[in-house]
Amino acid sequence: MRGEPVQGIGDRATFSMSTEPAGPKSLRPAGDVPVTILSVQAVRGQNLATFVAQVLISPSGPSAGQTKDQLISLVRGVNF
């Protein structure tokens, strides 16, 4: 598993973040704000779960770091 190790989720978990340039695509508004893709992969026993969020990070909203913390908190509460 590639990414930043995350403690407290399953037997092992990693977090990764990337961005895609803005532009016209289905289900995405056109504009200058790139899409940020946040992903958490977690292993528990023989189970593997992948949680992905695609968000637009605006200057007036939560930062990428805050959004990362929110996703990790959400994943910690999932029973898989």
C-alpha cells in the first residue's frame, strides 16, 4: 500500500492526496479550482476497503488538511 501511514484504522491504513486540473468534465463545474482527490486504503484481516473523496477546495472553505482530517475521522467510524 502506497501513501502516508495512518494510525488507528484497521490493521494497516494509508492516506494519499492528488489533484486534477479544473475544466469541463461530467459532474464537475468548470472553473479555475482544481479537484482534490483524497483516498484512504485500510486493511483489516483479509478485508481491504478504499474510501475516496473528490472535493473542490475553495479559499473560503475548509483547507485540504482539514478535509483530510474529516475523511480519516469518517473512515475510523466505519465497521468493515
